[in-house]
Amino acid sequence: MELTSTPLLPDGFKVLASRNEEPSRRLRRLLATKPYVFGPGVYDPFGAELVMYHGFDAVYFSGYSFAVSALRKFQLTMAMGDPEKGVAPIHLDIPPVVVDMDAGYGNLFNVQRTIDLYVRAGVAAAHLEDQVMPKRCGHIAGKALISADEFVGKLKMMRNAADDLGHKDFVIIARTDGVSATEAPETKRGIQLAIDRGLRYMDSGVPDLLWCEFPTAERGPTEQFCSEIRKRFPRARFAFNYSSSFKWHNEKNPITWDELGDLGVGFIFITLALQHAAGHGMSVLLDELKNNQEAGYMALQRKEWAPNVDIPTKSHHLFTGVPYHQHVGQEYGATRLSENLDEHLEMSKVV
């Protein structure tokens, strides 16, 4: 673990040297060295920080969700810990962020503008789909596709716009909704349309990863798509949406992530992973509060503070970086944020 100093931390505290690695370059390195990269889907910075805390390789922001990254600052707050309470620093890698770009939000020039914003914001990768605008969710019927030629033009614009900004490592994911499209210029439909589209997109030389959106969790179409693409492009890599729209637990023979890796899938993501988890957790608490009042909240705290359970948010004081903010306040003369605060509280009774 290589650590480095930064002027944003007090003397003696360090962060991982990978902080200075370009996100897109980091993602390419991970794709090249791992069987597959997994990125849980998040919907806000809080979830992204949890993904980072628990050491996942990547973060996925879906178009269904809303998120803005604050991971670089979170790395600093964790690298300080809480000296006053004896909480040791934790050194976290910043996972590369993969972002939904829908259908490009318009024509070629909208694609160019979006890539400009994404690259300047530090996004490592983006995926573009071949639907018409306005588009539909990948698991809603009645999808219509633009022509393959128009989509290839959009892919080329993505590549050239990123390269123009000096980000040749920016990762481009091409998505086709051909399997379940009901309208397209071609006569073919279903998996054959998706395979033909995938081959056309790979012929352009642009996609780093190819993604086919499937309407069900059945393994057969996934295996067929990947194998057919690899007949012409043996080194093709794929992205796979382990979609929250499917009841994977009800599948008799669900495809495993290791099997996806063997098929050439390089990036796996669950679009709404943390949104479902948060909904479950919040619903459980709300039910407890409604039925058991204060005892319901104390039950949650007992779970958070149980021995040998790693729940980083149990101390919102630490997770949001209060010790770091106090240091910054003292260092930069913001007296209202200074460290000269001592309320003489009993540590066992506060977070």
C-alpha cells in the first residue's frame, strides 16, 4: 500500500498514492488485470462513499438515479480518522465512476457537450444506447432504435471528444436495446437484431465494452450474444447489467459472475443495488418507529454498534468528516470550524 502526502491533510497523515491516478486510466488497468470489475449502483454521494469504504472496484451511477461524486474529499476525511477519539485513519482507493449517458441527450453535438462535462468532472467511463429520443427504460416495452449508422456516429463523437480533451483512456460502453426493440430500421428483431447491431458497433473500433440489454434474467440469450460477437471479435469485452428489474432469487439456474467473466464480461453492475437496500433499511426502521416508538430507534443503534460489525455510518460525526473539517477550520482561520471545542461529553454516550 503506497501512501503519499497532500497539503490538504495535517502533517503525519497520508492518502493512497492512487489518488493521483486518472479515473479512466485506473478503470482500464482494472479491466485489464481482473476477471471482471463490479460496480454497485448508487443514487447519491452517500452511497458512493459507502461503496468506496467497502472497497469495491468501481461505482455505477444509473440514469434512473441521481448522484454527484464527493469521493476525493471522502478519501481525505477517512485518511484522518478521529484523533480525538482514537479512531485510526483508513486509507481508501477512489473507485472509478461509470456513468449512464442515456441516448446522448440529443444529436451529435449534445453527445459532444455531455462528454465534455463528464470528462472534466472526472468520470472514468460512460455508456451510450441506441434508442430514439425520448428513450425508455431498458426493461419497458415499446423501445425504438435509431439507425446503426447514426449510433456509430455518436460513438465516434464520444471517442473524439474525449481524445480532444486529452483523455484517450476514457472508457466507452456501447449499449444496444435490440433484443426487445419493437421499432428499428432493420427487418430483423430479437437477439439477431442485437447481435447484428453489436457487430456493427464493434466494427467501428470505438467500444471498449459492448452491452446488450436483456429483457429477462435467462442465461441463454447472454451466452448466445457473447459467443456470437466473439466469433468475429475474439477479444471483445462486455458490460452486463445484473438488473434490479429481475427476481434473480427465483431463477432456477442464474448465471454467476464468474461465468459472465468467462464469457468476456469485463464490467458487471447492479443498477439500483443501493436504492433497494436503502428502501429496505428505511422501511424496516419506519415500521419499528411506528410500532415501537423510541425502542425502534434504539434497536437500530444496537445493530449499528454491535461488536465486530463494520457499519461506517454508525458515527455520522466521523463519516461526514467532522474531525477533518475542524482541522481545516483551524488551518485556514475559519474560527467557527476550529478544533477548540470541548463539550466534556462522555464518549460512550455520543457518536
